[in-house]
Amino acid sequence: MRFRELGNTCVFGLQWGDEGKGKVVDLLLEDFDVVVRYSGGANAGHTIVVDGQRFALHQLPSGILRPNVLSIIGPGAVLDPAVLLGEIASLRSRGVQIGDNLRVSDRAHLVFPYHRREDTLAEAAARVGEKLGTTARGIGPCYADKYARYWAIRAGDLHPAGRFRERLAAVVAHKNSYLAAVYGTRELLDADRLAEEYLQFAEELRPFLCNTTVLLHGLMKQGRRVLFEGAQGSLLDIDHGTYPFVTSASAGNGGVVSGAGVPPTAIRASIGVIKAYATRVGAGPFPTELRDSVGETIRQRGNEYGTTTGRPRRCGWFDAVAASYAAMFSGPTGLAVLHLDTLSGFEEVKVCTAYKTGGVRLSEFPADVHVLDEVEPVYETLPGWSEDIVGCRRLADLPAAARDYLRVLGQRLGAPVRMVGVGPARDQVIFVEDGV
Ligand code: GDP
Ligand code: IMO
Ligand code: MG
């Protein structure tokens, strides 16, 4: 009951994704009744380890493992029904109960195979240096259709069947000519087959679909506590991240209001999740990246391989310039610092506190990724710790150097550390009551 007093809370990443949001959401849900995924789609991979069993959730909220929590996929998320239903089937086969504890917004936009195809074709066609390294889940093309409006289809549009078939036929005709003209695709999509497949999905989705905005407001009025589960990370935010090496959604804290359908005043607290170092999967600038044995050690100790794609994650020292910029626009009221255990064993640990270019210190986080590519990180070097901290459950159990390191992170980001991860399992955590 440690976070109950916070009120409705948002959990979101302050780096380039994979900070450990799944674990934090899972832990906080002890104190909440409802969880809402409000942005992104099956590009996310949120890992939860319970009783030695590992669950990787892509489309479903991380609350799905808790039968007493209502899990909602909100209108700002994009929905790949094949992934969602596959995930539901796989979890059910592992004994997870999914029924009345899941609701999906009828406003959520649907991902179709032509979105995934376009994602892959655009990546293949992009010039060297302009490839984004997407997850190939069709996220960019689906959000592009949503904002363009002419070719988008929402979950609620799967009914009635006649109108859906007609709409899909028009969209598929457009997509076929677009893909043929732009990418020379000869393999045309069959609108009838696709309609059959999606109408079958519709049958299975129907019990879950509703206006989740109305549902959520009703629940909040009854005093139910709501947790908002961010996907990706603030530095992948479409407006504020390292554009164009970002995702296609509002991945910072700002996305919650429109993505979930709640007014800003409904959110009382926000937990910014960071790793004790930095990782990035996919292309894009990464000033503190370590392309040496230190980076490799972090990757091995932290098991830094993508949850969605299995790609090795790029690893580096904690970048307080980038993360504090993210903290500025996402505004965490508290921090969860994960993977502190991964840094055990280094003689010294480093935090990037400034960028230099041509010997000159930059005063701001640059908008231009080419500048960001070339900056030289300025480091504050701190003493490391050799002790294994996986068994620590109280701050006082941590070596003094590890506590000092946490203090530096909190100070740099201007928010108190509320939680520290010392391993992947649910119980491998330290809750911080009175500051580090
Ligand atoms: P998310 O996308 O933000 O939910 O993060 P991911 O699940 O993609 O990646 C985080 C990885 O770190 C997962 O494999 C987690 O099981 C693991 N993890 C989370 N917290 C900790 C921690 O404190 N220590 C260690 N060693 N692993 C952790
Ligand atoms: P979670 O929720 C880490 C990255 C991709 C790529 C860029 C664009 O698990 O933290 P996209 O497929 O979204 O068009 O890819 O964004 N990316 C993530 N990186 N964690 C994620 O999600 C990510 N979702 C997308 O690697 O660089
Ligand atoms: Mg992830």
C-alpha cells in the first residue's frame, strides 16, 4: 500500500524505451484498480517476472496478470488484433484469466498487414543513415493513416460487416496501388480474404470492445484508482524526442491525456522510469553509447536484448542531459531507477552531465540529430561498488557508493527516487520512503 496515497498515476519512460516500465506497473498495481495503455501498440515489449515465470506483453496492459485489476487499451493506442488475440491465447494457455478484466476502446485504430508491409518496405527503401530501425510492427504507417484520416479503420468499424467490407475494399485498393507505385510491389492484397480474417477477429474482440473513455470516467467517479501505463519512452516521443528516430506516438507523459481520454487534472502523480544506465534499440543518436567492452559487459549483465525483436540493445552510461530534458517535458513527480544491480562490479560509473561540440558546451538538448550524433559527452565519474546487490531490500542494505549514485540521478532529474530495481523479479525491488 505504498503508492495508494498518490492518486491516479502515470508510469512512463524517460529514456529510449525498455526502462523497465512493465515491472514498475506490475508492482504499483498492488495499489490500483485499473490500468490503461494509452499509446503505441505491439512495438512495445513489457516484461514481468512472477514466481520465476517471464511474461512479455506487447499489446496487452501489464495489469492483465492481476485478475482483480481492470486492464484497458485506450483510444490513443493502435491495435493489432492478430497480436492481441495471439497474446490472449498464449496467456490463457499459461493459466492467466482474461475476460471481464479486459476492455478495448472502440476508438483505437487497427493495424492491418498492409501497415506492417509498408513499415518494412519504407525501411528497406530508406537511404543509409535514414533507416529508423523500427520494430516492423506497422506502427508508423497505422498512425500516419490515423492522422491522414482517409484510409484509417478503427476497432469499432469492424461492425456492421457489410459496411466494413466496403470500407476495407476501398482502402485495400488504395494500398495496393500505393505500394505498387511507390515500392513496385506486385504481390497484391486480397480485400475479401482480409475482410474475412478481420471479421473473424471481430467476433473474438466483441466482448472486450466499448467506449473506454466513458467507462474510465464512471470508474474514477466511483473512486477507483487508475494507473496509466506508458509505452516506449520520452526520448522516442514524436514531438519531443530525437526526431526522426522516434516512434509515431506521444510516448512522453503528455500522451496520457488524449491517449486515455482523461483531463490533465485527473492525474495526480507520475513516475518516470529510468535505467541506471542508458540503452537504445534501433537507429538514432546516442551520445553516451559504449561501443567497447564496458558496453558489452552492461549488455551481458543486464541481458539487454529487445523484448519485441530480440535485437541486441545499444548500451551506454546514463545520459543526464537527455534524461533531464525528458524530465522537463514529461515532469515526473517521482523516479523509479531500475537495473541498479547491473552496474555492480564496475570500479567507476559515469553520468553524462553536459555535451560539448567543437570544445564548446551546449546549453540545450539539440533538436538536430546530426549535432547530437557528434556531441562529445562530458562525464561526472563516481566510485563504483563491487557488492552483489540483488538481495538488497532496503536502502540501508545498499553500498554507500550505490546510494550516492542514486542521489546524483535524483538531483540531476529534479525528482525523488521512489523505487529501485535490483533484479528482474517482482520482489527484487527497494521502495524508498524518505529519499535517498
Ligand atoms: P519496458 O519496455 O520498459 O517494460 O522494459 P523491458 O521489459 O523491455 O526491458 C526491461 C528488462 O529488464 C526486462 O527484461 C526486465 O525483466 C528487466 N528488469 C526490469 N527491472 C530490472 C532490474 O531492476 N534489474 C535487472 N537486472 N533486470 C530488470
Ligand atoms: P517499450 O514500450 C524500445 C523504437 C524502435 C525504433 C523506433 C521506431 O518496450 O519501451 P516503431 O516500430 O515504433 O516505429 O520504431 O522506436 N521502439 C522502442 N524501443 N522500447 C520500445 O517499447 C520501443 N518501441 C519502439 O526500436 O528505434
Ligand atoms: Mg520494452
